[in-house]
Amino acid sequence: MPLNSAPTSLRIERPSGQGVRVSVHVRPERPRGARRELRPRRIRAAARRRRRERRRVIRRRPRGGSGSVRVRASGVFARGVDAGAFYLTLVPIRPRWRGERRSLRTLPGVSLRPGSLAFNPRPRRLSTAPLTPFNSTPDAFQLHPDVRLYGTTLQGFDWTSSKTKDRGWWRNVMERADAIAAMGVTHLWLPPPSHSVSPEGYLPQKLWDLDDSAYGTEAELKALCAKLKSLGVTPVCDVVINHRAAEGVGPEGAYNQYGEPDARDVDDEGNHVRWGEWAITCDDPSYHGKGGPDSGENYHAAPDLDHSNPALRESLKRWMRWLKTEIGFGGFRFDFVRGYAPSYLEEYVRAIFDPTADLVVGENWVDMNWEGSTLSYDQDGPRTKLVDWIASTHGVCALFDFVTKGALQRAVEHVEFWRLRDRAGRPPGLLGWTPQRAVTFTDNHDTGHPQNHWPFPTDRQELGYAYVLTHPGVPCVFGPHVWTREDGETPGAGDVGALGETIRTLLAARKRAGIRAESEVKILIAEADVYVARVGHSLTVKLGPRYDVPPEILPQAPDWVLAASGEDFAVWERADPDYAKETAARPVEEPFETHDDVLIGGDLEGNDRPSIGSFFEKNEDSEDSEDSEASEALDDSLDEDGEEGVLRTSPHDRVGDVNADP
């Protein structure tokens, strides 16, 4: 029996006042292991026309109240197909927004064979976060306006800063405070300030003791924070709360005993909180903890803290609140957030900060996708992990964009700039999905010198910063890339190297152009040896060694002027400053909102989201079909986004016009 006579229907539950557009189509079945042929553009265009004959688009508009939408599958196809896979694409009909149209994803799992229509009910989980516009909610956690518009961060230390002579790092940063403010950065990330078993601060032992830090004294730190704030720079504290090193050995021979409680750590009943085995998780046999099981990954180097214990959480809140109110920190960087559940971090942030926190960012170092020794082009898996973690905190915490670092690092090192555009035409990392929660960087104290766990190529650092500092997100500059000395001595305020001068030039161009964390990116071309993108309305960046770029791609005088250039990169800005003013004044699009996974084969979980009812239920209602122009428009959008259609000859075969007015 041909597919066009299948007497089946689809019912989709929708919330009140919410319509849904449904695209139903069949993809012809190929033999197992067969590869799709790479075809020229004219053949792909003909293939798109043929596919349109095999599918129709049906739209159901809300007519008030809640209920279900029924779509009959019979008569959907103009031609019969012997065998293939049955796909559904659900697109909510919402008030028009200024971003691109995105579907909730194609739902696979339904297969068609001659004479029958079978549905595979096995549940499969699929995240919808990066494909659905985030909606504003009353309790949405907002970034501070300065971060949303011009947020740029400087990491003010490296792995050797704790070795500064006479514990003078706080004093050294104080000497550079004016130069830091003059660069135009809005935030300065400082190292963990507490007494620590390791001088770098990442094995904290006495949380409240800031006088016994390798970086300096509590008074020096307070003075530094006050100085930075007076210059318009927010100090950000590196907070380590996944683990805490013990001070003594317990009865069972394990290091799980803590010293006398700090006089400032007093609970609501006026009692000093004495930490012990109860504060340590029970799943690491090295420490014999008596708390609950670990809610994240085990750190092993020190006892993991049991964040499920209310007394411990309240103690940590008091300490972090003290860092903010008494010491003067305005933002936090949370170390190793994979070590405990994100719900606990959300509780801490909401208890300490207002709903307009300056900057709260976590370190979630995810593994990239690899194909043998080659970095995979598709990095949706790693960035989905980042988005899901952010969503689990209800958006109160940003993350360092390790996926963007990986793709950018590979692109500049191997001249593979096609990696800087994903299949949907967006940047490849967290930056392409939730830029307002992406802190981008080329190196930090772990990846760069002297640890070199994952170093960015030294001779390509300028190229890396030309990308990071011109694109949205909250870029983070590594301090040693600005100040450096050949003799190995601690650099001073005047020891700015060539890379530092380039960074300062790019920061100034970013500010003049009004680039913010959520600015729009239009990638004009992304091929092996060239990448060109327009960011906002007033900044264009070109990366790569190619010179024979089409003239319609590169900015032209007198509308554009060169802002910065170097080996294999150039940045232009609009000659008319009104473009920058328009970009800076434009309101923020949509704040980040949490999402839940979609359970295919069951109900769509989450608040006020559509749910799938009975898939193939007889329907007596008539179809309400969309006109052919709307059908073809959706077909074109699906083909362009790469969700359906013939595989492109490369992931970078589209070109735009940089000189066109927005």
C-alpha cells in the first residue's frame, strides 16, 4: 500500500493560546552503510523541489482555550514511497521575535513500511534548549547591565602568581589597577584568597583565614577590591567549595578532622559551627566521611563536601556572603562545578546575590568530540552538556566556553576556519547557543603556561583574541598575555608586550562598536583558509591567510575603517558612529530560562510546554492546510538549517554581503 493512503492521524496537545505548525515528510530509505552522494548546487536544488512534492505543511492556529491539534496523515504525500522514515517537525506559533525561526527538532522514531504504519514507543531523550527561544519569566535571573552590554573579564593571575616575592601579589595587582581600568575591562578575576594546603589556593583549608594566603593579607585584599571598584572594575573571587582540605587525622587514620570553628561562622541559634566527618561525603574511602553520597564527580585530592547537608550549606553561604559584603567581591568564579549538583550552586547564588549579579561563572571542563586523533566537526554533544548544566541552575550561572576554545584552537592551528560555523550557521560552541551565558577565552591558569594542560598555540594568540574579543559572550583575557617580562621577573604596569597591545586595541574596538554579550553574529563565509563575520551592525572580522576574498564580503571604504590588524586577521568598524549607538541602545532580546528534556514516545516534560498525546489516533476533523507559499518557505528554512535535505558539499557553502545595510 503506498504511503499516501495511510489512514492515520496525529494529535498534539498544546497549552492555552498556543498554536503549532507541523511539517510531515518521508525520507526515502537507503541501504545500510550507504553514503549520501555529494552533488552540485543545481542538482541539490532539483532534489529540494522533488522533496516538496512529498510533504505538506499544516498549521493550526489557537482559537482560544487549551486543547489538542489533530493532523491527519492520509493524503499528506503526493507521491508514494516504497519505504522510508516518517518524521515530524513541531514549530510553536508564538509572537514574532527578532531572532531566527527555530523548530523544536525533528522527532524520529516512527518508521513506515509498505502496507503498515508502525511507531516505535521506546522513549528517547532529546534536549530542546539550544533550539527554542528563551522566554522571559518573572523570576528569570538577569545579568548586570554592564555585563550584558560591555562585559569583558581579565584573569589577574596565573599558576605562578602565588610565588611572588614577599607574598606580594595583591600589591602587584594594586599597582596595575589603573592600567587594568584603562584597558576597558569590566571585571578582574582574582585567585582563591583563603589559607590553602597548596599555595595556589585550590586546596582550601581555613576558609575564613585570608591573612595566611600566599597572595597577601586580608587588609591588602580589601584595599585592592576597594581600589578596583572606585575605578569601575568589579573584583571576581575564585571560590572553591567542592572540597576542603582537613587539618587532622581521625580515629580511622583518615584526614577528616577540621580545627576550631571561626568566630564569624555562627548559625541562627548562636552556635559556632564545628566541621567534622559529617561534612564529608561517604563515597570516597580515603576520607571515611559520614555525610551523604557525592552529588557530582569525586575530586580525590581533598575531602569532597556533602552539599546535601543544610548546616554545611548555611555555613558556606555565610562565608561567601562575607566575601561579598566585607571583603568587597562583586562576582564569583566557581571552581570544579562538576563536583556537586547544580541545584546547590543555584541556591548559593540566589542567597548571596541580587537577581542582577555582576558575574557568576562556573568551570565545567567538558570533553570534546573526537574522531580518532582528529577533532570532530560536530560538537553539539559537549555544548549540550554545558547548556543542560546552565539550565539546571535556572540560568543563574554562566560557564567558561571550552567548546569554543577547542574549535577555535583547532581552526587557527590547522587552518580549518570552517569549524567556526556549525550546520545551522551559528558559532560552534556555547557561544552559538547561549552567548549571554558563555565566557570565552583562549587560555587560563590551567590550560596555558606553565601548566600547559591544553595550551593555545603561542604564535596564533593574536588570531584567537581577534575572534574572542570581537564576538558576543563575555570574553576573558589571560593576564600574562597582556603583561610579560623576558627575564622571568614579575611584570609591572608598564610591561605590556606586543600581544598586550593588540588585546588593548581589540578591547577598545569592541567597546566603540557596542558589542555586548548577546550581539548578533552573521557569519558571511567560513572556509578552510578564511572566516568573515559581521558582529552587531558595526564590526566585521576577517581571519585566515586568504587574500582573494570576494569584494562583496569584505568591508569597503568609506563606510568602514580598519580598527585592528595583524598576521592573518583584520577588524573593521563602521565609520559612522551612529551604528554603534544603535547597537548599544538596543534592548536585550530574551533572558535565559530553564528547560527540561523532551521525552520522545511519552509526554513533553516541563512547565507549560506542549505534550504529545496519542500519536496515531483516528481523526474525524478535516485538515486545515497552509498555502503553498508558506509550505515552500518552511521547506527552504529546513534545507538552510541543515535539518532536512541533501548533505552539503561542505559545511561552509553560503556567502553573505557584509556591505548590505541591516
